[in-house]
Amino acid sequence: MDSNDFREFGKAMIDYIADYMENIRNRDVLPSVTPGYLENQIPKETPVEGDNWKDVLHDVEKLIMPGVTHWHSPHFHAYYPTSQSYPSIVGEMLSAGIGCVGFSWMASPACTELEVITMNWLGKLLGLPEQFLNCSEGPGGGVIQGSASESTLVALLAAKERVVRLVKQNNPSLSEGDIKGKLVAYTSDQANSSVEKSGILASIPMIHLPSDNNGSLRGDILREAIRKDKEAGLIPCYVVANLGTTGTCAFDNLEELGVVCNEEEVWLHVDAAYAGAAFVCPEYRHLMKGVELCDSFTFNPHKWMLVNFDCSALWVKDARYLVEAFNVDRIYLQHQHEGNAPDYRHWQIPLGRRFRALKLWFVLRIYGTEGIRQHIRHHINLAKHFEQLVHNDARFEVLTSSLGLICFRLQGEDSLTKELLEKITANKKLYLIPCYTQQKYVIRFVVCSRITTNEDINCSWAEIVSQANTIVPYPTDKSSIMQEPKKQDYLNLSKYNEPSVNVNEKSK
Amino acid sequence: MDSNDFREFGKAMIDYIADYMENIRNRDVLPSVTPGYLENQIPKETPVEGDNWKDVLHDVEKLIMPGVTHWHSPHFHAYYPTSQSYPSIVGEMLSAGIGCVGFSWMASPACTELEVITMNWLGKLLGLPEQFLNCSEGPGGGVIQGSASESTLVALLAAKERVVRLVKQNNPSLSEGDIKGKLVAYTSDQANSSVEKSGILASIPMIHLPSDNNGSLRGDILREAIRKDKEAGLIPCYVVANLGTTGTCAFDNLEELGVVCNEEEVWLHVDAAYAGAAFVCPEYRHLMKGVELCDSFTFNPHKWMLVNFDCSALWVKDARYLVEAFNVDRIYLQHQHEGNAPDYRHWQIPLGRRFRALKLWFVLRIYGTEGIRQHIRHHINLAKHFEQLVHNDARFEVLTSSLGLICFRLQGEDSLTKELLEKITANKKLYLIPCYTQQKYVIRFVVCSRITTNEDINCSWAEIVSQANTIVPYPTDKSSIMQEPKKQDYLNLSKYNEPSVNVNEKSK
């Protein structure tokens, strides 16, 4: 393919993506395929002679799209959002076009330097303490990782490095193996699976401590666990606090945990993968009170802050522990400017790294602080609107409500809500997933797509009500229902092809 | 930014990338900046109101490009290639546009299924034994990882899982901690730094065994090391064989190592990050003789096979060890189709994953088997052409030559070659890096860019000769020089703006 063909193919793909987003409401959010659907439609081997790009693009619509779960449909309410935005897509394109591998400053200075700068911008945008930023005097700094899983693991490995050194100083007779065999880490029973996985990968037991009734891990629980484990001869080394748990978006008590960790010289890592984006709005920063007590902090701009996956932001108070945990230098990696700029390969698991700062820079510049805040506030308002709709139907109850996530259920036995979710999923118009909270089975409703409007929320709710009506009859006493679902909203999804004005869709 | 702005911005970026590649020979391959160059040219904070995309694109050329090391310039000969191709860039765009997170089949069936299929295509293209493929009857299969570093670590963790289980079966009294404290792994002294790093991350000593005069690790060396370590009470668990070492592209004796590993029940992992792409050409497959004896095999299509970073292909003979090492399931990750298709989140370190199979599929389809083979053969021919140029100048010697990599030096003391490399680097027209082989300091010359032509190689050689002339005078006895460097080639780089016909640039 020469550059003229690329100009044609690339521009056709731009139009394909724009058309996809403009018409995404026409597609069922869940695909209708069963495992193995693709195998029989695709040859068994690479073609000998190359195919024309037009045939490939045709097959994208014919073969790939029927098997796609549409994460950016306004009717996708599962998991948490993953970001996609136009500035970010163009940033990814440029990153692929330049195609550099920024494992050292010299391997592409702009790749390292733009990351240093955008991580400073981002830290300030969230109101993080100065000591976490690259622009501070101290050894702190920020770096882009691929995922919160990696951030959690990287911080764990740095914590391990620190504790081994600390214990060896005080007990020179202990071998590194002896120390590593006694290490133990903690998180709450609400932590994401990736936190447990980081413990498995690093061969450190990750203890799940009980959260309180609000899903929050408290300081006294941690203090007691550390005391008992120390008595048993173990060495506590790492705590992962969750700001915005996966199940219900609950917040651990960071201030209490921070005091305990600082007293006990245990590394405190904050996983704010989803909720961290809310801290761009000053009115939500109280949720990270105590952040100055932690050693590392991660949140994913690729979740709720309009930057495409992969972009997980990690800041550490003292980057020297990372560098010492990961540094394995070779002559072919040395260069004359070493020491003047961070060589980010020592801050991460892989050697290679893409120019991911570009998409972050594009999003920050083109949306601006106000555009990003509007996006977050708009989503939280949409969630509140949904919560009100649930409240207005007496058959339902809301169990938790936090930022863009509402956990709700049908009153009564869990089986009713399970049946409801099964029916919704089978109909493929909405994607929702369950969790347990307060010993009850609930459905999580998350506002995910950046193009979601009030009408979209009404439409999603109408589908939920429509399925609920087949399980719990619609009360004849209308007084218990403050707002009747608009059935036509659900039946005629296509009327939403023309999205109404959306505050975060400013034309630039 | 609305979709109309995106259509404009995206198409402008397509033209920018095409222009960049068409004119890349006009840019010095190495940037002229010093650390911190960007900081003073960029504001300290995110703009409050968003910027216009045209200003951002303008700043890309003004601020970013001066700090870019141009990995796709035909005069970039450092490290190994990293891939960039037009079909792959468009594949990345689509992946960003769909923006799904394929951590389970249900999270986007096409994402999992296309990966299964393209990994089968790719395995067949390389001539891998059937048992490594997803389409085989057994528990083998392939998966896309982010980097060879991750592939090596993932295989190491699976090996650890296997050996712990094996040892516990035979010695039920041993604790998991006891076993893990005795584990040991091996590789050659020529292995990439990422292999050592995988040992550090997994807390398993990675022993560097001496390679022979050809840079190849032999079976008897490994056998003896395992014998001694077992005598000392250690438990050998993992060997990384290198097919195409980083320094000189040497090949370990896979057949000998395989026999030893199979006898000793030690997991054998093959790191063919760069050289693996050559196996698409049947004439190079003898270099992986013995591959059927290994447990896992990785190579990076993102190095030399036209797929943009990140795309590291990993195949394992028995995927159950991966799944068991990594599985930490939660209710929110369960779905009704579980068990019928691989849930790739259990095959990797992170939970999330991009739709990377798209770019691989685009490259395989649009280049086809023959297009990819032509690309590999063309690069190897260019390297042979360069080798001939070096041979023809009696001041130089070639120490090793393997696939697209030639290691050469000035005859005599190392200091001469060091001075030569310093001068070349200071002039910024070429990027080359050194290594040591056969106790000598050599310059590695790698054919990297997919658009490289014979004329480009002549031009790079002319620059090397031009700098060498200032160190070792050009012999007056012309008989020792078979070909005089064409100085004008070097002085007038811009004449190469119009690349001559390139076999791997077929217009589709």
C-alpha cells in the first residue's frame, strides 16, 4: 500500500468511525452471535496475495461489527466507562504514524518530555499534592501505564523493594528470600480483581479486609490486621485503598488508612481507576481527603476522562524505588543524556512504550479544563436523573448511588432482579451487569457513553420498565407511580439518531 | 469536538502522516534538542477553555517533531526495527474508534474471536507446530501481548505455577513458600534486558549462562548448570532461549536446549522477538529447528512484521497453566458463554485489552503472505548489500552478519570505532548503536525502515565513510578500495525524496 492508497483508505476509515458514532443508537448494544461465529466466515489462512483495502473495510461491517459489544452506545451501562473521544482517536493516529518506541529519552525525547509535562498538567487538574508531580523539587513524578492492573503491580514491586531494604537495614542477618517469604499486603473485600492478581503475580498474599456497611475500608480494621500479622512474624508491606470500588463506587477512608500506613511504614497505594476523574471537579475532591498520606496514586484517564485505552496515570512520591526495582541496564540502552530526564523504561514492566502522551495532550488541549469538568458533571447529572426515575417507581429500590453509578433492584427476592437482568440481556437493547451489596443482588447502572443524553437515559429506563412489567405487574394504583414510562421511547430507538445538544460536545 | 470537526481533523491528520512518510528523508534522524527542550515552550497547565484542533496540529510540527527520533527514517539503523505500516495505522484507528475492552468473550466477541483466528493464521505463516495453535485439538493457543517483556514474564509465571504444582505432588510436605524460594531460571549472557527484568519482577534468579563464540547457548552448558543447581538444592524451572539475540542476532541451539529441558521437566520459552518474522520465509526456518520441544514461543510482529507496536505474539503448548496462574474471577466478569471461548484476561497481566487483532488482520490481509515475505527478503538483501560495501573498504571489518543486522568496526583499537560512532551520532544524519562481540566494540547496522531502498543504504554508507575519513585517512592506494563512496549521496539527502520502487510497497 503506497501513501496515496493510505490517504484514501485512512479518510474512508475516518468517515466510517464518524458514521459509526452518529448512528450507534441504531445498533443493539449486545451482539447476537454465539461463540465461534467468526470462524466459519473467515478463511483458515492468510491470503497469498494481498487483498484490496476496500474488501477489508467491507468485511469490517459484514463480519466484525455483528460481533462487537458497543461500549460507546448510550445504552451501554455495564462495568465502568472506557473512554473514546475524537481528539483522542486522532492522537492515537499520530502516535501510530510517528511510531517511535520511547524507552529512553534519546529514543525519542518528545515522547518522554510530553509525558512529563502532561502528567504535571493532569496532576494539577486533579488537585494532587505538589510532591507527586515531576515539576516538584523532590523525587516524585508521574508516568503513563497501560492499565490500573499494571499500576497496582508496579507500585507493589516498588513497595517490595523498599521494605526489603528497610528490613535488611535493621536485620542484616535476614536473607532477601527470608524477608520476601514473610511479606503480606492488604486491600478491602471490595477491591477489583486486578488487585488480587497483582498479589498473585508478585507472590505476596493479598489479604481482603472487611469493609463497613458503606463498602468502605476503615483504619481500625487495617490497624488490627497489621498488629496480628506482625505478631505472627509477618511483614506488612503494601495497602491498596480503593477510591470508587468496582461494585458500588464506594470510597475507603483514605485519611484513616493513611495515618496507619505512615505509622507502620507500609506503602499506601490508591486505586481510583474510575472515580479519580471526578477530582477534576473541586466539589468532589473531599472524596480523596488524606491523599497526601499515600505513596502512590493511580487513576485511568482511559476510563472516564475521554482518553482512549490505554492510559493509566500513576504518580509516586518517590520514584527512586521504582527505578531501583526495575533497572537492568545494557550498553545498547545507554545514551549521553542519561540522568537529566526520566528513562521511563525503569518505571514500568515492559521495555517498549508507545507515544501515549499525545492522545492525553490532544484531549487536555481540545476539551480544556472546563470541557472535561462539564463532561464529568453531565454524567453525574444523568445518573441522578436515572436515580429519580427509579425512585418514582415503587416496585424498585435504589441501594447505592455514587458519581455515575446507581445500584438498584426490584423490591423483594433476589430472584426477581435476576430474572429482570436476564430478560434485559436477552433483549440486547441494554447492557447492564450485577453485583452484590448489603447481601442483596443488585443491577449496576453506569452512565458510560460520552454522547449520552437525558433522552437516552429515559429510553434505557423505558426498556428496564418494559421488561419489569413482565415480572412484576405494573400497579393499577397509579398514585404509586409518579412517572409513566414512555413506551414509544423504547420502541423507536432510531428517533435518537440526531443527538440533542450535549454539553461536552462543543464544536471547536 | 463534534463528528464534523472530527472528519476534518482526522483527514488532516491522515495527510500529515502521509506527508511525514513521503518527506521523512528531509529530516535528520536524530533530534537536535537537549533535555528539557519542551518545558519552556509549553504552558504549565491545561488550558481552561479548549484549543482549536488546527492550533494543536500546528504545534505538533512546531514543538513535537523537533524532539522526535525518526524510527521510520531509512537512516535509522539502531536497536531493531519497530514496525509501522499504512494498513496497521488504519487498523489502530478502527480499534480506537470501536474502543471496546475485550477482557472476556462477552465484552466484545469479535475482539476475542478475531484474535484467535489471526493468531492461527500467524502461527501457520511461521510454520509453527500445530499443537501451539488455537485450532488444534489440545490445550495450546496463541494470544497477543503488549511486548516481549510481558510475554517472557507471563510464560515465567506459568512455568512457576507448573513447577510448584509438580514439586508439591512429589513432596507434599514442602510449602509453596519453600518451593518458590528455591526456584531458578536460565538464559544466555546475550539475552535482552527484559529477560533479566522478568526474573526480578517474579523474584526468581535469572542465571546468565555463557554463550559460545557465535553467541549461541549450547545444551551441555545448560545441562551442567542444572545439575549443579539441583545438587545445591535449587529447583530449575524456566529457560529462555534466544532466537536472534539483541546484540548480534545470534541463535541459541534450540534443539540441544529442548532435549535438556524436556528431560529435566523445565519450561522452555523461546524469545524470537525480532528474528521470528524471518520464519515466514521457509528458507529461514532451519534457525528454529527444535521448536517443537519448547513450551512457549514469542515473536513481535511489531518489530519486523509491519504491525504497529504493541503486538507481541505468544503461543503456549498448554494454556491451562496460564489460566490457573492468573485466574481471579468476580461476579461482574462472569457471562453465560464462559468456557466456550478463551477469556484472554487470564492469559495476560492486565485485565483490560485493546482490539489489537484488527491491525494484525489488516496487515495480514493487505500485504498477504507474499507481500510479507518480500518485505523480509528485501531487508535481508539490503543488509547483504551493506555488508558488501563494508567488505569493499579495507579500513573496516565485519564481525557478524545475521538477517537484517551487520556488526562492523574500524580495524584496530576499539577507540577508533568509538570515535567513529560519536562523530556519526553528533552529525545526526544516521542513528546507530554499539555492542560488544568477540571482545570487540562494534557498531550495529540494522535495516529498519520499511521504505528503505538500495540508494538509502548507499547514502548511509557514504555518511559512515565520510566520518571515518576524518579518523583513518582514506588510503591513497586505491587498489585496496573496490568502491569509492559517493560523497554527493550524503550531501544531497533530499534527492531521495522520491523513493524508487520498493518491492514491499505494492499498490493495492
